[in-house]
Amino acid sequence: MSSHSFSSRMKKNHLDQFYTIEKCVENAVDQIDGILQHVTTTIDSSAGTNYFCKYLKSKYPNIKTISYDIDPPINCEGQVHKQDFLKLSKSQTNGVTLLGFNPPFGYRGVQAKKFIEHGIKVFYPDIIFMIVPNMISQSRYSGYDLILHEKLRANSFVIPDGTTFSFKCTLVCHSRISFDAFTSIPPNVQTK
Ligand SMILES: C[S@@+](CC[C@H](N)C(=O)[O-])C[C@H]1O[C@@H](n2cnc3c(N)ncnc32)[C@H](O)[C@@H]1O
């Protein structure tokens, strides 16, 4: 596909309906194994194919996963609630809660930031684990420490026709839990 037709197709993709390649999801999840051992519930704000949840469940069957997407693809895995995440109202979750994973980015990352801020308001998650555009990757959220900040590799995303592409993104993890409270500091996590 020419780069012209690719960029014009992406411009028409108002909901940012592209997906994180499975290997990238797996690498991301594997990095926070030490944290996931303590997680009770995960919320995916914009699940797409829901592979994040599928892979999590394969490693941690006891984690309760809740997935939302405004327009879930027909081939999505498991249950994805058809829901505008930004219209969800306050909700309570059980135990240690993680909010993920790859929200729509919007212009200059504005939409991704809205998803994180709305997720904090609605769920007050203990952990936020998100792929965000580089330009907002240093954003801080009150009460949370930035404990992981890692640039994504090239070709981490795919559009529904199978074309992979790159976008300058970072995997971030913010936590309002002190991991000193647990028996060990999670492996593979850079503390501040
Ligand atoms: C960049 S894709 C990522 C999908 C998936 N998280 C992944 O990593 O493969 C963003 C997803 O957000 C969904 N989306 C867009 N606006 C939304 C909204 N207001 N509420 C919930 N989902 C939304 C799109 O349908 C799309 O599936």
C-alpha cells in the first residue's frame, strides 16, 4: 500500500481503530508480571480485539477482566462491552485495579489523556498501564508515580487489513501503590 493511501485511510479512521500486534501486547504484559501477581481486576477502556485481556487471562486466570469498546470488532476475543468509555459513570471495582491499555490517541495525544483522566475519575485505579503517544508520555497524574516508561518498537500496530505500521509511542505504568507494601519490588520495573 502506498504511504499516501495509508495516511488518507488513517485520517478517516476517527475512532483510531488499529490494534497492537500480539507480540507487543505480550512483551508489555510480561514486563509487569511482578505487579500483575497482585492485581484483582483489570479494566480495558478501549479493548479492540481484546487480546490484552486474552493474554492476561492465559497467564493469570484469576484476574477479573472488564473490557469496553465503542465499536468492538466482530472478531474480538471474549466479552467486550459496547460502550463509550468517556460516558461511563463512577463505578467500584474489587481489590487492586489496573486500567489499560491502548486508548485512541486523538490529535497530539489529547484523547489518550482524556481516557486516562476519565479512568481515574471513574475507577480510581491503583495502576494505569497504557500505550500513549510520546508527546504525552511524560504526563503525570496526581497521586501516581511513573514507574515504567519504555519506547515501543517500530511496527507495533496493525490495521484491520493486516498492514503493520509505526507510531512514536511509549508504554507507561503509573502506580499509586507503594510496592514496598508488597513482599518484593516487582522485577523489570524501573522505580523513580
Ligand atoms: C488504538 S485502538 C486500540 C485497540 C486495543 N486496545 C489494542 O491495543 O489493540 C483504540 C480503540 O478504541 C476504541 N474507541 C474509540 N473511541 C472510543 C470510546 N469513546 N470509548 C471506547 N472505545 C473507543 C476504538 O474502537 C479502537 O478499538
